[in-house]
Amino acid sequence: MAITGGCHCGAIRYEAEGEALTHALCHCSDCRRSAGAPMVGWTMYPKDAVTVTKGTLKAYASSEHGRRHFCPDCGTGLFYTNLKMLPGIIDIQSATYDDPEAVPARAHIQVAERIGWMEHAHELPAFERYPPRK
Ligand SMILES: [Zn+2]
Ligand SMILES: [Zn+2]
């Protein structure tokens, strides 16, 4: 099964071959600050399984060995690599899939750094649209 995806503006496109090794929702503060979101979904692949088919990414060193690869035009975060901690691995931000339903999330990780209210976020009132319509 091949996954396709890309950034918001369309300048970057990628393909991932085969099964994702895992899909985790990360609550670490680096992910949160980098994405500007309360958590980030990551699917893990062997590095060789992922090909950038359009455009050129820019990389940001978010820690000593961690690199966050994003679209230089629209800023969408796409990949994470860490040659020291995760050699041979590339993580894809799963919400950039063309079909984000394709690989369901399997775990929450780094919950030691989770924002307190995120633990029960799924229990909040839910509205089909915002602002709510009658
Ligand atoms: Zn873009
Ligand atoms: Zn993280």
C-alpha cells in the first residue's frame, strides 16, 4: 500500500511505500511548539520507504540531533528525523496524508509532557461545525 501526502500549499509532495511501523500521537513540548498544536500525529517508516516526489524541504534543528523538515513556502511540518535516536527512520506527520484515515493512531506518547486538559479532551462538548449552527 502506498501512502501519498503533502503540505498545505502543494509545493511538497511525498510517497510512502509499505506499512507504517507505528502511528503515535506525540504530546512532547518540542512537537507542540513546532506545530503550534496540542499534539502531533506521527507515522514511522524505514527511511528508504519514503520519497519526496515534488519540491524541496527545509530542515530545522529542534534539538541536538532532531531535525524537523517542513515546506519553506507554507510552513507545514512534514517529517522528523533523528540520526542518533532513530537511525534509518523517518517520521511523517500523519495529518499531511491525502487520506488521514489510512493508518489509525495506535498510541499516545510522551504523555509526561502532555498539557493537563488534553487527557480528557475527547470528553469536551463537540460541534459538527464552528461556529455552531442551529
Ligand atoms: Zn507548502
Ligand atoms: Zn514529540
